[in-house]
Amino acid sequence: MAPSKGIGAGDIVLIDKKGRRFHALVTELEQLESGRFELIVRPLDSRVSYRTATVREVQEVWRKRRAA
């Protein structure tokens, strides 16, 4: 089951991580043992080194169009 914000692989997200805001492509969703979801991301700006984010750090989502 996907996280509450409906984020999925292929979506573009705006992430705020410790005050640093950046756009990233979601490549994978991983459910942790705690039940929380972690996003595996590829930042669109090559100067950003973060590769993971939590759902709480997501500020905005642009969804990839999915088949009906």
C-alpha cells in the first residue's frame, strides 16, 4: 500500500530536508519495519547528495500520469 499522500515511483516531489529544499524523482518506495514509508529519490539538481526522504519531508507532489 502506498503512503497517505499517494506518492509513487516516477513522481516528482519537492522535499524539505533540514531546511534544504530540492526537487527529486521518486525511484522507489520502501516500507520500514516501523511501518513508515521511506522514499528512494534521485535529486534533479546534481549538487544535492540526499538519496532518501520520509513522507513528512515531502512538500509537494507532481504525479506521473498513470493508466486508468
